[in-house]
Amino acid sequence: MITKIQKLDKEEYDIEELEEAAQILRAGGLVAFPTETVYGLGGNALDAEVSKKIYAAKGRPSDNPLIVHISNAKDIEKLAKNIPDRAYKLAEVFWPGPLTLILFKDSSVPYSTTGGLDTVAIRLPANKIARDLIEQSGIYIAAPSANLSGKPSPTKAEHVITDLNGKIDMIIDGGNATLGLESTILDLTMEEPMLLRPGCITKTMLENTIGPIACDPAILSRNPSNNIVPKAPGMKYRHYAPEGSLTIYEGKLDDVIKTINEEAKAKIAGGSRVGIIATEETKQYYQYGDVMTVGSRNDEASIAAGLYNILRQFDELKTEYIFTESFENNALGHAIMNRLIKAAGYHIVNVSK
């Protein structure tokens, strides 16, 4: 398969430039496109065979649900049933934006899209190209992240090309994703809403809108479980992972820096290539390996935006061992640590014990 690459200026383009991509989607093909979170791999959400194509292109387990992207908040009424009032409250505050709501699915949504569940995950993206593509195609678009399953999510079209060139029909290059982390996922099918995946819309922000919500214990679990039935993407399987071995070091920051330096020195002496994920505040203290700055601890959004790109840069360098500091488990740090823990395959070292 030849994958067509279409570059769009996200600030200035004609919607007719999306017509070829829209035709591909209507015909049952696959198109990767930008959103504000990460790039998505899109296909017709109501076509069971298309969902199978998405799973195949990604190498994704078929019990891992897909998120259905819409362009109008009222479209949830065509995709879901028994919609609670709080869904409308959340949509009013956070849509368009990086929030996915889980609701009971309408019969029109095939089980192949929902991973065999009676629930459907829905979001309305803020990215204009994404919304215009949905409008132009006239369909609802099921779109997981546009990467090979398990690899770091793509925040640039180049990442999508690396993973999926030759496997899908088209890639729309609309520039870098601005947020860099997948959407927050909230389950509204139970009496007390439950946060299934943290993101840039934090638990506090959600509670300020609808009151108390619970957190799924798997979000920051230090131990993987093979018994999870995933109601949302990213819950069960190893995700976001670089090719090299990633280890998270947590504890007092001075101890973390000292330990990472010692481990890096030893691995390099043994002939291995080592990468270190540092922050603006700590980069000067690392003495060994390829040191990359992910962002500033004073600006968690910068860390979120840069995380996946750094993991992919280490892949390009064929880095065998990657060492990273941990981050605060609150606000956006909650989402960052959720991704890091899964990317590391739960390999965490507490250096202060």
C-alpha cells in the first residue's frame, strides 16, 4: 500500500483540501490526522470491518476499545443511550477538548469498535483539522493513537510515518500536537463517575464541574494486572514504550540524580548506550550518557508535551537504557506518571528507601 502524505497549514487551509481524506474514510479506508492530544488513526466508527482494519494496522489487541470522535456535542445522543445530565455538564465545560466520556452505547455502534463492551468512549476534539475532517467526511471517526501498539504515541506526523507508512491510506500532517498526552477518560456508566485515564483535564477540574469522582486503582498501580477488562484505551497493556529499557527513579531528587549518574556510568562502561530524561532544573547535574531535557518542573505542561517525542528520539539513537526522574503525583503530574509507569513496564526504583 502507498500511503499519501498531505501537509496542511493548521492556521490557514481550505476545508476542501480535506475532501480526499474524507472520501477515503467514507470508502472504509484509514486516515491518520492531528488532534490537540496526539495524532489519531481514523476510520468509520460505525463500520465493524473498519475497526478490524484499525486493530490490524496498529497490531492492537481487539479488546482494547477505540475512542469515537465527533464534531458536535449533540452527536452523543446518536451514539449513546441513558445519557446522564452530568455528561451534558461536562461537555458544556470541556468540549471541544481533551476529555473522553464513557457512556452506554447505542445499538448502532458495533462491538468491534467498543472492544466487545456495552459502553462507548466519545470525545469532541479541539483541533480544527480533526473537527473539519469529521464534518467533511460525514461520519463518526474511531481513532486510537496513530502508532504501532505499545510504542510512544505520535505527537508529530513524522512519528506516524515511521510507524504506519505503507499500512494506511493517508497521513495528514497538521503540525505538532500541542498537549502531547492522550485525553482524560471518565466513565459515566456507574453511580459514582470513575477516572480511567488521567490527562490534561485533571480530577480537580472534573470535580469542580460535577462533584466527587473515583479513580480506578490501575491508574498509578506499581504492579501490572493481566485480569483487567479494559474499558478504556491504555488500561491493560504495556503502552507508550521506547525500544530501550526505561527505568523510573523516585525519591529525594538529590538521591535520584546521584543514582542515575552511577547507573549511567556503569552501563556506559559496559559498552551500552544510555539516555537520561532530565528537566531544565536538573540537566546540568548529569555527567554521563545522552541527556535530553523534557521540560521544566515549574511547567508540567511542557513535560507532558515533550515526553513522547523524547522517547522516540532515544529510539532513533538506538538507546539501550533510559533513566528518568519521577514527577509529582498531582494535577498534570498524575497523567505524566501514568504514562511513564506503563512505558517503563512498571520498572520503578525508589532510591531513598
